[in-house]
Amino acid sequence: MSSMRSDADRMRRRELYGAASGVTGPRLLPWTTPEGNPCYLSTDGRGYLSTLADGIEEVQLGMGEELVEHAREVLAPLEHGRCRPQSTAGWPAGCPRP
């Protein structure tokens, strides 16, 4: 997982992204309401909720990286054509069954 960013790094990254994308307005937060609706925050990027959202996004990105790596490991045998039934022995270990 990547190292934790400082608050200044996160703020600068957000400022650069906003400037490059031309997006202004409320920030989409990484959680939903109890009803499942998106949550937005109008902020300058320095408040408690903004910092909390940054931390949650950092964790989610790390979990996403781990999931992608695991998926690559699971799917690697398919890429190399090794997942074919082997006579009566069945499928090789780690190969998904059709």
C-alpha cells in the first residue's frame, strides 16, 4: 500500500485536480446517506469532514490496490491457458470452474 500522504500533500493534490479538471462545487464524499444517496460537502478542503473523507479514501484506494493484485493472481492461470480440465483429476488448483 502507498505511504500516507500529509494533509498538505492531499490539499495540493485536490487543488491541482480541481484546477486541471475545471470542476468546482461540492465534493462527492466516499460514503452515502442511510437511504443510499450520495453525500456532498461544500468545503475549502481543510475541515474535519474533508480530512475524514481523505482518510477514508486513502483506505479505500489501498483496499482497491490489494483487490486488483489478488484478482491478477487468481486470473493469471487463465491468461496463460493453464486452466483446462486435466483428465479425471479435474481442474488445477486456483482455477475457477465454468
